[in-house]
Amino acid sequence: MARPITYVATPKQVVDPAYGELEDFLRVLHQSGTLRTLKGLVGRFSELTEIIVKRLNTPDGRNSLGNLAAAATSWMDIRPRGLEKLLRGVTQWVTTLEASEDALRNPPGMFRLLGRLQTRDARRGMLGLVLFLEALGRELETEGEAGEAEDEEDDESPPA
């Protein structure tokens, strides 16, 4: 007579690739010390929030919150394209400054500097600065000066 088969199939373990990524992520957090820091923050959360609330409940803390809210509101009004142009200009300026260390130690004379102001890029930059100063002046204007400022304005101002 035949013997019964005693083979039992073992289920194949299917490992989701997300587990491997999670393990790698936790390993990086551990090795960098971030995991220990987060654990400490969570462990002392009540003490931390108490300190933050005490600091925010001062005149400087309230000013900080107000400034943060004002900055966030203004930040939302800026169009990405305009901010991108500004940041690229600042980046190019810093790069040019770093490359011009020799010229900064030995700056050119006044006539050479004045000559550089005649370039189209320099004039465009100066117009940007003048427009900034005009906008800043409008924001700094007090309510009583509104009527007076229109009378004093000259006709030679460039279009915005």
C-alpha cells in the first residue's frame, strides 16, 4: 500500500520593497543622530511646549509671531517668476563678487565705474532699484501725506 505524502508547502515570503526603503530611512536617521534627537523631543514634548509658550507670551514673542504672519502673507503675494528672477540675479551677483576678489582689493577708478553704469544691464538694474525705492516710499507714506505727494510729483518719472 502507498504511504501518504507528508510534504507541506512553505509559503513564500513576499517582501514589499517599501519595507526595505523604510529600513534604509531608519538606518540613516539613526546614523545621523536624528532619531535620537526626535526621541528626545517627543520625550520632553510637554517641557518644550511650555518653554515655547512662555517665550511667545512676551512682547518680543508676540512681535515675532506678527512678523512671521506678515512675512508669510507677503510671501504669498509674490509671483514665482518675479522671485525666480530676483534670486537668479542675487546668485549671479554673489558669483561675480566671488570671482572678482582681485578687483575688490584693487577697485577701478571713478570713470571706469561710471562707464560700467552706461551698460544696458546696469541701467536695467538701476531702474529696478529706483522702482523698489518708489514702492518702498509709497508704503512708508503716512495718510496725511497722500494729497501732498501727488502735488510734488514731477512729470519725468519713468513708467512702471
